[in-house]
Amino acid sequence: MRESNKATQAFEDYFSLGPGRSLDKLLEQYRVQSGNKASTPTLRKATLAKWSSSFGWQQRVAERDAEIAQAAFEKVKEQATETGYAVWQKRIADLNSLAALLFEEISDVDKRWLPDVKQIGSGESFERVDIVRFNSALIEQFRQALGDIASEMGERVKGIKIEGKEGAPVGFTLDLLKMDEDELKQFIANIREALGSSDA
């Protein structure tokens, strides 16, 4: 099904409602507009539900929210040298603030689970089913903020590059995360032996 101009406008109006948006709120807005003689894409909830299901409104909302958050994050990064973000402590402090803000958003069940509708059947036998979708884009933004903090703190070291004399490459990298407990113990024992130490 091709998205009509009316369906596109309805999605934009739906998105503009912001967090807590719903088809009922959009329909109420359209009824008010219609009472004021303004044109609206539709005055039927079934039509809104069909458009939402057919054109993936919830997924589009999640993607656009993620794009907006990413664009804001990129703008902050661009202004880093002008606003002090070249300073490590400033980056950590603001990443912590960002993570706290995102965690607050995630803690709100209405932002963690987004209402959606599914259409079962077609034509006269069309049935609307209310469902909820997990807001994976919001969670991913939170995970990225935590990852950025861990990277800034040096906690994301996954391997050790082994170099030979005067920095010459030896030709392999140890991935500590893939080692089991016995392999790690043996690796540590080998390092201690090479350094001439048996201390714990």
C-alpha cells in the first residue's frame, strides 16, 4: 500500500504530539480542528489505526527519536573544543548526565513500551488489535552512553597487543574476553615468570 499525503500528514501530527502520544489524542486533536473548520486527514479512528499499522508508525517514531538524539549527540561532539569537551572530566560529567537522563526516560514505562496497533485481515473482515512495542531505540541510546563512559574510563580494553623489541609487531593480539579462567591463569603465570616474579 502506498502512503497517501493524508496518511503522511497524520503520521507527522502523531509524532508532533510527543511522548505520551496516542491515536485517541490525535483523533481528539482532529475533532477540535474540524470544529474550528480546519481540514484534517481523517476523523475516523479505524483509519488512523490502519495507517499506523500499515506504515509502521511506532517503528518510525522510535527511529526518528533515535535520529534526533544522535543528531544532538553529534552536535555536542562538533562543539567539543569550543565548550570544553576536549577536557576528559567534562566529557565524563556530561556523559553521566546524559546517561542519567536516558535512564529516567527508560524508567518511564510509557516510554519503554510504545502503543501500537496491528491489522488482522483486510476489507470488511479487518480487525484492529492493540499491542505494545519495546522502545529498542531508546534502550540502545542508553547502552551507547554507558559504552561511551566505559570507553572514556578505559574500561573497554578487550585485548592486549603484543609487541616485540622496540615496538616491532609480533603478529597477534590476545583477546582476554575470549579466554576461559584456566587460560587467564596460565597467561598471568607466564607474565609473572617472564618478569621473574611469583607474587600474587
